[in-house]
Amino acid sequence: MPSSQIPARNAADKVPMLDFSRQYQPIRAEILAAIEQVCDSQRFILGEEVRRFETAAASLCRVAHGIGCASGTDALWLAMAAAEIGPGDAVLTTPLTFFSTVSSILRVGAPPLLADIDPRTYNLDPVSVATALRDRTKSIRIRAILPVHLYGQCADWDQFEQLQREFGVLLIEDAAQAFGATWNGRPAGSLGDLAAFSFYPTKNLSAYGDAGLVTTGNDRFADRASILRVHGMRERYFHEEIGWNSRLDTIQAAVLLVKLRYIEGWNRARQQRANIYDELFMQHGLAEPGPYPERGVVLPYIDPCGTHVFHQYVIRAPRRAALRAFLAERGIGSEVYYPVPLHLQKPFASLGYAEGAFPESERAAKEVLALPMFPELTLEEQQRVVAAIAEFFG
């Protein structure tokens, strides 16, 4: 049926990618009480709730320090700046990630270098990183590796720690999508020398605006991050260096403190819904072994060393554009994370990478598709999603 002939659907018929209201309503009274307390205190920037959230989040991540800041993008910059990464210090990361992973490297004045992904997990591939490290010219000093825990699954940290031992580089986690994920029982945020989290409203642990966090077990890095977020001040109006205005506001910290009590349960709910998706796809005979799809879809791969918190449930599918349009016609949400690898983004043309430089990232960018995923997603909604995909491929 042409899209112009498809009958209009009301909101109840649709399956959204994300529904904020379903999370909000059960905790509404707690959220409003927490915000009211901040308003009563009149401490809106770096108030008591910020300190409490930093302590509680660091404890969940099993690290000594949490430093709240204004956004996940700022957390990436702050982590690198705290480690004194700057001009001449190359940072190696992935092309299949959000824009800020690479823009934050440029923001500290460091040259970004890229390596390809593992086609099963979509995370930075340690083998490609090792090749880049060994092939570097003497004029390039690679100071850090910045793996991204994409979609809610930790990168292969055993391999990255081996590279750290061999090459003496720092390891910094882009954990923006992975609060609560683990690698060999160790939480995201505790794996590297530093880590950066985002609490953007769509994240598993989310604020009601922008918010971020740096975690580290290193006292010196934590101290520098703490003063860099407030214009390089330790004592008011006495500046030790040039920093930035990247303070976590108290209302966001209060919201996060409430949600922190629920995050483990919400992540378990995401994992349960991922299992249901897997079962439904297999029941319909749509699941392919992967890593590349031919006639059906490739389901998310879970590394046995880690726990996946499914910030996104991402399949690989042939004819993705047509599939997305088919789902949209049936009121089913979907999204592509990310349609253009960063080395092919216009602002990063100066990095010097041409099309074909990272074939796994480029192929994934043409095939990945995120399906509706949030803790309150119903079984009936999941059945509708998979039935529609089965209809498309049927």
C-alpha cells in the first residue's frame, strides 16, 4: 500500500523509540520533592546534592572520585584535560560514535587518530588499534586510547589493557551509553584511567537536561578535573590555570540522585526486553548468525566477558532505509546510530581519511538499526515490532 493510502494512527497505536512519561509517572512525587528541596535551599550550582550524587555514582562505579559537569561532551573534554592531554598528544578512537568523541579530542588541542571497529560488537577493535600503534610514525605520539562502550556494551578491555602495558598509553572510557555495564565484573567507569559519562535525557541514567560525570581512581586527575570545571579555581577568584565553566547544576544532581535508586532495576528490565526481542526474532526465523545480514537480521552480540545494559537494541539489516520507512508507516519508531562514520563527516575532512579507510565502520553505518528500547516497553509492543519486520522480509 502506498504511504499516502496508509490510514492515520493515533498515539496509542504507535510504538515509540522512547517514552519519557512512562518512567516519570511512577517517580513523579520523588522527583518533584527533590527539585523543591533544591529550590528551598537556593543552592543551584554545585550544591549539596551534587556532592551526594558524585559520591553515590562513584561508589556504584567502584572508583574513588566522581566529578560532575555540565554534559557528557564536557566530561570527555574534562577527562582528557585533567590528564594533561594537549597539542602533540594524539588520541586514538573509533569512527562509529557520536560526534563529540572526536570533537572533544580536538577541543583539547590533540590530533585524533581513528581505527576500525569489531563488526560483532561495533566497539573499537583492539587489533586495528594495535596496528595503528605499531604503524605510527616517529612524529606522532599516541598518548591515549579512547574506546567507546557503544550501545551499552563495554569494549574488550582485556585487550586494551594489554596494549596499555605494551605501549604505555592512557586508557579513557567514553562510557556515555553504558552506566551499569560491566567487564569481567568491573563496572564501566572503573576500567580506564578516567571515564566520561553522559546523562542526556535519552540515556539509561538520565537528567532532565544536560549533565555529565568524570570518574577516576587517580587523585591527581580528580583534583585537576574539579578545578578545571570552575575556570581553574580552587579558591574563589584565585585561578590556577585556564579552565572552563562546566558545573553540574544542583537540580540535575537532585533528579539523578532519585533515578540512581532505580538504575539497576531499569537496566535489568532493558536486558529482559532484549532477551524477548531475541526470542521473537528466532521464533519468526529472522535471526542470522552474522556478523553481516543477507536475508534476515543480525541480532546484538553480547561478549561473554561483559554485561550489556542495552542503551540501544541494535540489529543489522539489509535494505535498511526501506525497512525504516516500512516501520514508520506502521507507527513503529527506529533510529540509526550512526548513519555517517566520523571520518566522512565534513568538519573532520582535515583528518585526512578517505572513504574506504574503515570498511567495517562504513558497512555498519549502512546496516545498523536501533529498535524501540526502554524499561517500560510492553510485550505487545515488542511483538508488533518484530511482526512488522517479519512482514517486511516475508
